[in-house]
Amino acid sequence: MRCANRAGCLPYGFDAGAGPDIVAGRGCYLFDRDGERYIDLCNAFGSVMLGHADPDVSAAAAHAITVGVPAGASRRTASRIADRMAIDVGSEVSTAFFKTGTMAVRAAVCAARRATGRPWIASAGFHGWDVMWTPARTPFTVSDTGVFDFFYCADALAAFLTEHAGKVAAVVISPDYLHIGPDQLRALSAIARAANVMTIFDEVKYGYRFGPGPSVHRHGITGEVYVFAKGLANGWSLACVTGAAAVMSEMTLFTSTLAYSQVELCAAEATLAKLVAMGVWESIGAEGGRFAAGVRERLVASRLPLDLVGTGHCFQLVAESPELEGALVAGARGRGLVLQAGDQQMPSWAFSGPAVDDALNILEGALTELAAQFSWLLGVPLSKRAHLDAAWSQMDGLPAVAPTGADRTAFLADKLAVRRW
Ligand SMILES: Cc1ncc(COP(=O)(O)O)c(C=O)c1O
């Protein structure tokens, strides 16, 4: 295996020789070379809205491939999507297109720095791999690349902006609804606003997940700039930055050879149309919600220290130890249900009806085996530390209920010491 960065790109933890050899994906299912079928709740973190190989999206992409308009030669599809973004964001905004969430967030940050002439960024959450996000080794200090990570802590952001607002170009926040919620996001946004610093919401994960446009809008929270990706093109490589003219005018040169490739833009147009036409958001909420409720019941019945946080749109299994979580994920996979360890599950619209019932039955079987395997954990309550570790592993930040003072700093110092870059 000569793919040097492959280990960092294994959404399923599958790898040659160490997991099933997946040869096809359709709807909520994956199929391996031996003809085994798996229900997929991870969706490669890409085809998270409609499921794998959605026929309408595939047809739109195939048409674009066949017609052959080269990247950038026509702006029509991009313009239509940009118009749609303006409607969904609900103000006078323009949109710049990119291939990945990482590139889009980086461009938004660079544009904010140029627009304000200020060097520093305050940040919470994961924004992709880029040297810009190389963490400071000491918690709550400014990194070599000018980033202050406040790990979603309102007091840390407020203190930093009180002292340094004049040097801060933007506050960049990846919303989270599993371990923190709208109230905390609202508080962070209010702190930025009071300090007169723009907010960039990194909506790569949650934009278009619950409904059209930014997830924060559903809670009355607004920013100046939004970055979208996973909700846009159902697994095709497209991301965008949408925002007001003052920042977007700085985007002119931030582009790349294939940024305006027709295939991804057509896939996005088909995806966005289908999200509305098929009531996809409501359906994911209802069917995913049915699954999440069924899982919660079964976790309680198992008496193991396991929990599910989140809602039907997006949820995470929290386990007392990585071994317990690993055994649950392995047991489910062995029975035909793919769960993502250490991260959230993002069921698609295709996960519905009998697939939900099958998945619940599979999980029940896996839990029965787990209870026998980890019998010494029966009746042991799930610790706060398990929630803390789960939040860290999913969002690179601290949950709403987190240690304070020296305990908080010690926890962060430990985590930062083992960060891989
Ligand atoms: C909130 C957030 N921002 C940025 C990124 C990076 O996006 P990409 O992997 O498309 O570069 C991710 C990826 O999961 C993400 O969840």
C-alpha cells in the first residue's frame, strides 16, 4: 500500500486486509466482494444527505461528464447555486467555490485577515488539515500561525477579545449540537459581536444538515461568513464560502484549477433540489430519530456504560472506554452495521423503513454479546470523563459540561501533547 496519507483518510477504519473489501455502495448499503451487505451510518462523511450513488445526483454528474463543458468555461451552474445560497443565507451575499472544506475555511480566514488587516484568528472546533491549524502546545495561547483556540469556552474567548480584539480578524466556530448546543453558540457569537469581530461559521458538517443554509440560523444565530461542504453535493467534492461583500471581495484570487468543475457543481444542484423536493431533512430527522430512540432504549437495557448523544440527524455513541466502543463497533460490523468509532454517525435519507429495524436488531445482538464480554462493567455508570473524551475526539473541543480552572488546562495540555501535527 503506497498511499502515504491513506491512514488519515479511512472514514470507516476499513483497510486492505483489515476489513471488508467494499466494491459498491447504494443508498444506505455498502457491499463487499463476498456479496455481504452492510448498513452504513457513516456514509464516508460525504454522501451523508441522500446516501450512496443517489440516482438523480449520479445522473446529473454523468450528464456533466458526457457534455464535457470544461472547468470554469461556463459559470451558469455556479451562478444558480450562488443565487440559491443567497436565498438560503437570506441576505446580500456572494459565494466562492472550492473543492474541500479545508480549502474553503482557509480561504475564508485569509479573506477575513485581508479585509480587516488584523493578523489573529480565534477558533473553536475542527476546520480540516491545514498548517494554519497547527495547535499551540500551551492551551489558551496564540499559535505560531496566529490562531487562538478557545475550545468553545466562552470565558476564554471573552478574555482574549477583551485584551486583543483590535488584532483579531475573525472568530471561526464549527457549530456542534452533540456536546454543546445553541445556547453556548449564541453566547460565543454575542461575545464576538460585542467585541466587533466578525464570525465565520464553519458549517462544513452541519450546513444543510437540518434544513437549508446555515445550521445556526435555525437558532436565531447569525455570522458574517459561512462555509458549507458536506451537505452540498452528496459525496462529490464541493465546498463554498458565502458571505458579505466586504470579505468576499478579498476572495478573487483564492481559487484552483478545478474549483469550477461542472461535474461537482451539477451534482450539487441536483442534491440541493432533491433535499427540498423529497423532504429529506424531515425524513432524516424522523427515521434517524426512530433509530436513535431505539438505540437509547437498548443501551439502557444492556446496563453497560454506553450512551448516545445527539439527535436523529447526527449522533455519537459514548462509551466508558475505547475498548468497549471498539468491541461494539466490531460486533455491529460483524453483523452488518457500519458505525464510525470516535466520531458522529450521519445517517442519510436512504436509511429508513426496514433498514432502521434491521439496524436496531443488529445493535441489539451486538449489545447482548458485549454484555457477556464486558460483564464486569454491567451496572457501572458512564463517567463524565467518557463524555469529555468523546467530545474531544469528535469536535476537538470541550463540551458544555467540562472541568474548569487548572483541571481544564491540564486536560487540554494532555490532549495537545498527543495531537499528531
Ligand atoms: C467542521 C469541519 N470543518 C472542516 C472540515 C474539513 O473538510 P474537508 O475534509 O472537506 O477538507 C471538516 C471535515 O470533516 C469539518 O467537520
